Amino acid sequence: MPKRSWAEPFKIKMVELLKMTTPKQRKDAIKKAGYNTFLLKSEDVYIDLLTDSGTSAMSDRQWAGMMLGDEAYAGSKNFYTLEKAVKKYYGFKYMIPTHQGRGAENLLSQIMIKQGDIVPGNMYFTTTRLHQEMAGGTFYDVIIDEAHDSTNPHPFKGNIDLNKLDDLVKKFGAEKIPYVCVATTVNMAGGQPVSMENLKALRAYTHKHGIKVMLDMTRIAENAYFIKEREAGYSRRSIASIVKEICDQTDGATFSGKKDALVNIGGFLALNDEKKYEEASNLVVVFEGLHTYGGLAGRDMEAMAIGIEESVDENHIRARIGQVIYLGEALLDLNIPIVTPIGGHGIFIDAKKFLPHLEQLQFPAQALAAEIYEDSGVRTMERGIVSAGRNAKTGDHYYPELELVRLTIPRRVYTQAHMDVIAESVERVYKKRHKITGLEMVYEPTYLRFFQAKFKKL
Ligand code: PLI
């Protein structure tokens, strides 16, 4: 069959000009930032691959929606529009808006987890695990072993290992496990999807043991795309119907609208249980705002409702992941060690393989992210030992198997030419990799240290 390429299903109506910097300016900027890309000024960044969270471009429809903001304190029209979208696309009965995903994680953890509880999940996520711990729970990783191997070709490296889960049930008892936290496209594993088959098996297992399933549905449309591409029986199904089927396997969800839903701010907690909904809608008043706005302006809720609809558009999702794959394949052609299969929201460079001369405690991924910035002004993010943090009980560093630099692609923001420039920069850094030195941490904050830690060159 003749080739039919993807292309952006939009045209550009407005642009934001970028500042170009000199090598000297970048060298000074990253040193001043303590070799932490989170501490750089955005204006000193050329191509910003720090995150795909809140950095996507909204459509003209979303911007038009912003003008429909009903900025009432209570019962805003836009809340009902959002509630309708959540019911239509995700099927959950109740929805409480929050300012972003972690606001929902806080509520969920507080209403579900008791001191001493166990919360299994398919690999940790930074904010999710912290909220579980702050509520008195302990996170256990039950992802399949393949997820910890950067080049294992398993098509669904986000899957839960039901034997690992069963071991926890046997060891601690099902009554100690309020829910299993299952994420769609597992961020820290490299944007790796979970299969529908696995979700259904998890549903059956947890049902038998009276354990709930709570979804971190932050990148659910991207997961649905991989199910459509890779799982038997789904190739003719719509993304929207797969998204709904994923939600049907769960009891509720936390959502960061800043990813799939193409907004700069927003999230929600969704639940099917009325009693839990009542608890959460009371608690949200303490942390976020009334249960009909949860920290968001009316206009933000309107834009998120429209973004949810746009997120499941077939052409959108094909081009979104097509662009990620384009960059990944360019790096593979240059023999750069990256996580494969290529994931949904970015390319993850394997820093252990890129810089084999560095110990993990010399923070290879942190050093590599700084080096890429210095080369070209491309801002990436560490997803390794710094992100993993310390064990809350022992105080020891976690030593994750995956020591990665994430090149996260915002949706609808950069062009294919930007992808080429990024690949060339990584290639230049790869060529001089032997000269790259490690880092020493000189400032370590208590919570989520990767955001604010500072380093100096060894
Ligand atoms: O950044 P929030 O609070 O809207 O969402 C928290 C959050 C929850 N789950 C997952 C899987 C995430 O990826 C996530 C946020 N991720 C960020 C900020 C990222 O850069 O990946």
C-alpha cells in the first residue's frame, strides 16, 4: 500500500516568538539554576520539552470557550458543561473540579487511605505517591518487570503484574488495600500503555477481593491510541469508545486536564460511589474551593470540557503520537539509547547507557539534561534518581532501574523542524559524552526534590 503520512490536523493562527541565546548565556544560566532545568527562566529556553503538562496550545474553539466563562462563585454554567463532558466521554457519575491533577490526588488519598494502608500501583508517580504517603499509606510497585527494562519490546509495559498484586493481598490482607492505583500510559516507565486485557483481568481480580480500582487517567487518550494500534480486536474501534471502556473498568479517577485535555490549568476527581463523592465534595471546600469550581475559573472549566472532546479526535491523537514517534525514530537512527517501544508523550533517553562512566549517585540524567540545555537551549527533565526521591521511612535514596532524561512533547506547539533541531542537539552531546562529568547535590528540599534541588559539577 502507498504510504499515507500523518500531518498536523490544524493550521497556525498565532505564534509566540522565541529568544535565541548564545552558548555563554546558556552556560551561565544553567549554572545559576543549580544544574536543575526546573530553575531556568522560561525566556532562556529555546525549545521547551520540560513537560507536556499545561504547555499545549489550545484551539480557537477552546479560546472562544474562555469567553463563555460564567464567573459565579457557585453553580457556574461551565461546571455543568464540564460535568456533561466527563459523563459523556468517561462515564463517571460524579465529578469534582480541582486546580490540577494533584489536587484530585490529595482528595482521593484523604478519603480512601487510612494510616497503615497499602496502595499498589503500576509504577510510582511523584505527586501521586507523595499524597498516598501523606495520607498514611505505603505505595507498592506492581508493574510488570519488563517496564524496568528500557529496551524490552513488550507492547504494554504499563501492565500490572497480578501475581505481584496477589502477593500483597496474601501478605497484608485485602482489607489493607483500599484501591489499586492504575495509570494509563505510565509516565515514569516512558509513557508506556496498559492493555485492555490487563485492565479487565485487574477488574476481575480486585472485584473478587473487594478492592477498588482508581485510575490515574491523565494520558488516557494516548493509552487508547496504543490499544487501538496494538491490541487484538481494537483496530476498528474509535479512540472515544476505547477511552470509555478503560474508565468502565474502574471505580473512579484522578485527572490532570493539563495533558490530554489540552488546557493550561485544570483537573478533576471522578467517582461512582455517592458516599465517597459526598466526602470529597465536602473536603474540596477546604483545599480548592466550592465543589462546583474546585480552584478553577469558569472559563477554565469550559476550555477543559472542549479539550476533552478534542483529545479523542482520531486525527489529533494520530498526529500527536506521530510527532513523538518521529523524534524517537530520528534518535534511534543516530544510535541514541532511548526507551523503546516509543511511548506516548515524549522520548526518554537512557542516561545509564548514554553516560556509562557515571555512578547513579552522580546523577547522570540530571547532568545530561543540563548538558543538552547548554548545547542548544532545549530544556528537558530528569526522570531518575532525583525524581525518585527518598524512602519516607528509612530516608535512603530510591535507586530506580530507569535513569532517564525525558524529552516531553507539548501538544500542537512545535513543528517537525523543531524535532530535527532537537535530534541534532542530542547527537552533538552524544558525540562528546565521554567528557560529561557528574553532579553533586548541594541543596535538597523535603518534598518532590526534583523540582527545586540544586547541584554543582563534580
Ligand atoms: O501536574 P498535575 O498536578 O496536574 O498532575 C499530576 C500528575 C498525575 N499523574 C501523572 C501520571 C502525571 O504525569 C502528573 C503530572 N505530570 C507532570 C507535571 C509531568 O511533567 O509529567
